[in-house]
Amino acid sequence: MSKNTGKHIMANCKKCGKEIYFLKTKNDKLIPVNRDSISVVDRIAMDNGRDVMFQYGTHISHFATCEFAVEFRINQSKKESK
Ligand SMILES: [Zn+2]
């Protein structure tokens, strides 16, 4: 199983300076997520050392909103509004 690091990863976007959290995807990769889209429940889980999985529709990828992200924008065509 995947390693549990026991700490959440918070950072600032190198481009725009916004606070972001890194969440895990199903592929075990880390994705930067806007802090605004992290719920209190998510943060408590992370504080308790649990991994919070990135969920489309709940978490907003910083790649999608960063004004400097054009260069590293990934394929977001699967985005569905609910
Ligand atoms: Zn940014």
C-alpha cells in the first residue's frame, strides 16, 4: 500500500504565490489544489496524518485557476459541473 507520510503538504504556488495543498490522485501522484477548495474535514483528516484524495468537482486544481498556468495546463476536458 502507499506510504503514509503523516503530514499534509502545503505550499505556495511558485508562479502566483497562492496557498495550495498537494492532494493525492488515484494514480498516486500529487496535484496542487486551491486552498479555498479544501474543506475543514479535509484539513482535519490531513492533520491526523491521513491522505486526502483529490476529487473532481470538490477540489479545484490550481492548474485550472492559476493565471500563470497556461504553460502547464493539463487536459481538463473531463471536468463536469454538478
Ligand atoms: Zn499559481
